[in-house]
Amino acid sequence: MSLITARRRRRAAGYAVIVLGLLTAGVAYATVTGQPGTAAAATPSSASPKQIAEGASLFSVTCASCHGMNAQGTSQGPSLIGVGAAAVDFQVSTGRMPAKEISAEMPRKPPVFDTAQTHAIAAYIASLGGGPAIPSAAEVSPIGADMALGQSLFITDCAQCHNFSGAGGALTYGKYAPALTHSTPTQIYEAMLTGPEAMPVFNDTTITPAQKRDIIAYITTVRSEANPGGFSLGRIGPVTEGLVAFLGGIGSLVFASIWITLKRREHT
Amino acid sequence: MSNSKGLGGVGVFLDDRTRGAAPARRFMRKIFPDHWSFLLGEIALYSFIILILTGIFLTLFFQPSMTDVVYHGVYHPLDGVRMSEAYASTLNISFDVRGGLLLRQIHHWAALLFVGAIMVHMLRVFFTGAYRKPREFNWIIGIAIFTISIFEGLFGYSLPDDLLSGTGLRITQGVLQSVPIVGTYLSFFLFGGQFPGHVIIPRLYIIHVLIIPGLLLALISAHLFLMFHQKHTQMPGKGRTETNVVGAPMYPYFMAKTGAFFFFVFAVVALLSTFAQINPIWLFGPYNPSGITAGSQPDFYMGALEGALRIMPNWVSNVGGYTIAWNVIIPAFVPLGIIFGGAALWPFLERWITGDHREHHINDRPRNAPTRTGIGMAAVAFYGVLWLEGANDVIAAQLHIPLYTLTWIARVSVFLAPAVAYWVTKRICLGLQRKDTHLLEHGVETGIIRQLPSGEFIEVTRPVSEEVRAVLESRTGLPQLPAPAPGEPGEGVPAPSERGAMGKLRVRLNRVLTEGIPVPTGNGHGNGHAELREGEPAAVPSGADHGRELEAGSPDEEERPSGH
Ligand code: HEM
């Protein structure tokens, strides 16, 4: 009898350890992922000739091998004339450019250049042929935006590629829509404005600047919402739920039933 | 035991009025075989109880209405969003009702466990041959329960009227519309007009909380009653015969175990629901017919259907002004038709092929029916490929495999994987049979090497224990039809059952189905079934001679009344 209780107590201790472990992991997870990306880059008010010159020299060193000495394009990379400062800022601040190797899609990486250098290159490209400018901090600010409208715009215009919670999703031919977990409001705005790679351009008539702010507000709010139901399981829909139900649920119950019938054999 | 008199008094009081003592005693003495796989069905049963209890709680707060409301609740990212009352009330259950989110999550996790447990339970029954006579009817009831549960889950999933549930309904509508000629009418009938309309949620609600639970309750009761009446099957072993059941009696052993097992099931569901978020409808947003999201998947039990739709080439034809949407009809009805229809017909098909009309209460070890086990694994592989393909976009995104590559892999493997699974499984089974034969004939290798006086080295073997021997000897092989007349076709008159194309087919299938390694003879288990003919009663089943070994009246054994 006492043996059984001792054994039970050990099992109870085992459960307590598991519960504790899960709790700690949960808290750690929430702490790590709870921070929304809010750092909006300062915008250049106007480009000085000095800045453009600095940008041109950075460009010729790091970008010209693919995009050509005058950004006219080569077999390695497209022409950048007319893509605008916003496109450069998006590509360089998300670390996509300078590209390392040509793949189905350039992945997000830690940026190579700091904000000032990025803006210098952007100013240089803008000086070659205009194009959309880098939005100001006020233009991308989620404060006071209409989140309800942002929700329905996000679901109709973005979720089919980026998933309902911005967790990302697969596209055809090895391309994918990346997760929006780390995009800053400026980058989100620029992505809509310039439509990188497989993403369509959402110009100001399709989605007005005010609506762009609504979408930004929705994305940045929801991604920083805690998960009231426990671990998020990746926020990618029912697939992970089914996996957990089978591996965690059915799996542990099969172990339980093996254990419960084993006991009996020991007794007899 | 001080209160036994009091309890006894209550018992007498009840028995005098209900005459329930005798049936209750029979119930208490019911024997449950001690094998883990016999508890799989119980996972389903207990999940069902949890579903009913939590479902009743949800009905207290859920509003099955598609009336438009503007949300101004606790979940601020949706503040000011227009939505149906159904969706708003589910948000309220999740964020305002005390314990509401936990109960919603319990309901949903229990739903996944329920259907998952039914699946593994059915696999157990199939692979051990427990569906054989006299249990074919209960097997069919099981398939009905499985089918209905899938619909129950689909309709429950559709109730909250979020983006994913609406997407699921949209697909359901597409499938209905694909039915030739009457499709459009069916769709208008179910949705009360154009999709999505305003009546679908209230209708699904009644089906989900009343009609299907009632049906399930009736079918599960019938299932359990039949199981009880026919008694459990058992795995082969020492002292287990076709006329007894060896295991633990209902009271007190099994009662304690199954009670504990209920708490296990409940604990697993509760832990999952506490720590793992499921169906976060607030992230999906309300259903919006113009919206669609990456990662639109149904719950796992619909995954194979989804996968079938995703691999289907886009074939459409037009006959006399009617569009026939092969791209929907085929995936919606053919794969699951094969699985469910095949499962329902299999016991009868197998009986026809083997000519085996005996009752079976001792299960087959899966290896002892290699062809059946192979066919089962082929079905698992077929279903599994479709299932995985249902998650193709998630797999593509997570594993960085191009989406179309995945589709093509699935298109090929949906045909290839079952064939490979069949072949590999059968080889493994035959290998295991060979190993069993070796064990029986040569005993267990002990690892002790002896040198004979002649200088020769031999490994000492020890005969297998009686328990193991009983298990190994349970392999009798499936009944074989008589061998076709040898040589010249003119010689001998074939049995009536072998004449004609059907007869020939039957003999050929019989050869495939009964393939196996011969059981070592000389132990009273010769293949006495070789001459079995259709309609003939079978010889004494295997293992019957062990029955006497247990003392009569042992608490762990129960007589199986003849005729059951
Ligand atoms: C037998 C009595 C049952 C009742 C009274 C019931 C009741 C309900 C209600 C009111 C809802 C909608 C509210 C909500 O989601 O928050 C619901 C949802 C659901 N039900 Fe049931 N149900 C029952 C059985 C079942 C069964 C047997 C299954 C599984 C096969 C099931 C699966 C579901 C699912 C998957 C949902 C969606 C849950 C969610 O959105 O999180 N229910 N049920």
C-alpha cells in the first residue's frame, strides 16, 4: 500500500514538474515574443547633395555589381531607376538587399547598413528617377487609426498570402509570403507601396494612406496580443492543432492505457 | 466495510422494486480483457461524455443567429467590427464568460480526441480481425458513428461563424453544388437561398446540439450493448479460448481501472485546453465572403477531403448545358467512398473469400493475417497522403518545399504509397511469422555458447515459455479453399464454388489472402481447415484445448454462452 502511495506521490511530483516547466516556458515565451516592433525609422526631410553622393558611393561598392553602375540593371538584378526611395528603404532596412545569392525569394536578414546609410542610398536612387518616397513617422503611425477597418482590409487584401495573424504562408514556385512579426510600421507601409517581388502594389487609390495606417494598426496590435488560450501553436491554423491532438493527446493516452494494463500483469 | 449492511439494505430495497440485481450482478462480473488496445474505444467514449457536458455549457451562452451586430466587447482589436451574433457570442464566451474560453477549448480538444480515438480504435479492430463474425454488425455501427462524428465536428466548427468556419461552409456548399443535376437545389435547400444567407447557422446549430448528438447517443448505446452482449474478443494467449474471456472482472478491477482511465482522458483534455490554444476565432475575424486566409484548414478529421480537393486536376466537362465538376465530385466522394465503403464491405468480402463462417472470439495478431494487415496499411497510406496534402501550404511554408512540387509528389504517392505500404507490410508480417516459427521449433537463443567434445560450438537454446507458446501457436492461418484440380483441366470436377469467373476469382483472392508461413505441425494445431467448404461448420477453433487449464469459477474468466 505504502509502496503504491509512494509511487503515486512520485507521479504527482512528475506532473508538478511538467506543469512548472510548461509555465516557465510559457512565461519565457511571452516575454520574448511580447515586444511589438515599433521602431519607426526617422525620415529624411530632403536629400542634400552630400547625402546623394554618399549614397552613390555606397551603391557603387555594394549594389552596382548586380544593378549596374548607374542602377540601370544587369543580368543579375533589375533596373532601379524609378523604383523610389521607399523601395530601397524597404529592401535595405529588411536586410533583403544587398542580396547574397539569387534565390526564389530574398529572405529577410539583419540589415547591413544603418539608417543614415540606407537613407543615403535611397536618396541616390530617388535622385535618378523619382518614385515613392519614404513615408514619415506620422504617415505610418498606428495611433488613432481605425482598427476595425484595418481588420477587414487585412483579411480581404493581405491574409490570403500572409495568413490571418500575419504568420506567413506558402506561395507557388518556392516563393512565400513572410511572417510580419518583425516588420516595422514603416516597412509595412513601404511593402504596400512598392509591392516587393510576388506581392502586389497597393497604391494610394487601392488602399488610401489612412487605410494603410489602419492596416498597420491592426497588424502591430494583433501580433503583440497575448494568447489567452495558452501556447499559440504558431498561429497557423488547425494543422498544428491536429498534430498536437494526435501526438500529445492520443499519444499520451495510448501510453496511459499501456501503463494501466501493465499494472494488472504485475499483480497476477 | 462497516457500512456494508446499510448498502446491502439499499440494494435489497432497490432490487425488490426494480429486479435489477441479477442484471447488475452480470454487469459486475463482466470480464474485460487486459490489453491496452482495448482501451482505445474508451478514449472516444469518455471524450464524448466530456463533449456533451461542455457542449451543454456552451449552449447557455452561444447565440445561433446571423443577425448583424457591431462588436464593442472586451477584445479591443475587433472593437467596432460588424459581425454576426453567433460570432459575437463566441467572442463573449471566450473573453467575458468566466471559464468560457477554457470550456470552449475543452470542447474543441475533446472533439479532436473523440474523432482521433475513433480512428485508432477502428484501426485496432481492423488489424486484429475483431470485426469477424459475429461482430460485423457492430463494425458497421462503428463506421456509422465515425461518419456522423465527422459531420458533427464539421458543423460545430462552422457554428462560431468566423473566417475559417465560413470558408469550410463555402467548401461544403461547393461540394453540394457539384452533385449532378440536383446540386444547385441541394445548396439552396441547405442554405435557404444564396450562400451564406441567414439561416445556415441556426440550422447547423439544431443539427449539432440535438439531432446528431441524439443519433450518436443511440448508436453508441447500441454499440456498447452489442459489445456487452457478445462479450469482448481477446488477444490469443494461454488459457484463452473461443469459449471464454480472460481478463479482469468489471467489479472491482475494471471499474477502478476504467474510472482511472476516465480521469486520464479528462486530465489530458484539461491540460491541452489549459496550455494549448485552439481555434482562436478572434484572430480569424468574422466570416467575410470576400476574405480568405493562408492556412485555411479544416479540423484534422476533414483533412483527407481537403487534400483530395487540393491534388485534383482541374477537370470540368459540360454535358447538355450542365456543368459536371469532376474537380469537386471526384475528390469529394471517391477517396472517402473507397475508405468508408471498403471498410463497411470488408468483413463480408473477407468471409466470401475465405469461406470462413465460424465465429471468432480470439483475435488475430496482425502478423498472422499478412494480406489483411497489408491492405489496412495501404488504406492508412492512402488516407495519410491525402491528409498530409490537406496541409500542403503549411508544409510548403514550414519545410520550404515548393507548393506545386508537393502537389505532384502527392499525386504520385496517392497511388504509389498504398502499393508500397501493402508490399512492405506483408513482407514484414511474413518475416515475423518466420521468426515465430523459428522460436517454436528451436526455442529462444540464450546467448550461451558451448563447445561440444567434438570441438564444435553450439548456442544453447531454451524452449519458449508456455505463455509465449500459446501466443505463437495461435497462428492457424486463414482458411484456404481447396487447391484447384492439378494438371489437366479435364480431370476432376471443380467444386461448385470454384466454377465460373467469380469462382476462379474467389480462389485466386483466397490464395493471396491466405498467404503465410506454415505453422509447425505436431502440436495438435494442424491446418485442419484445409477442406473447409462454404456453409460447412468449422473445425474446433485453435486454442480450445487450453481452456481446461484454468480452474472453473476463476474470477478472471467468463464463459461465453454458445451461439454468441
Ligand atoms: C453532444 C452535445 C454537444 C453540444 C450541446 C455542443 C454544443 C456546441 C456549441 C454551442 C458550440 C458553439 C460555441 C463555441 O464554439 O464556442 C459548439 C461548438 C463546437 N462543437 Fe459542439 N456540441 C456537442 C457535441 C459535439 C461533438 C460530439 C463534437 C465533435 C465531434 C463537437 C464539436 C464542436 C466543435 C469542433 C465546435 C467549434 C468549437 C470552437 O469554435 O472552438 N460538439 N458545440
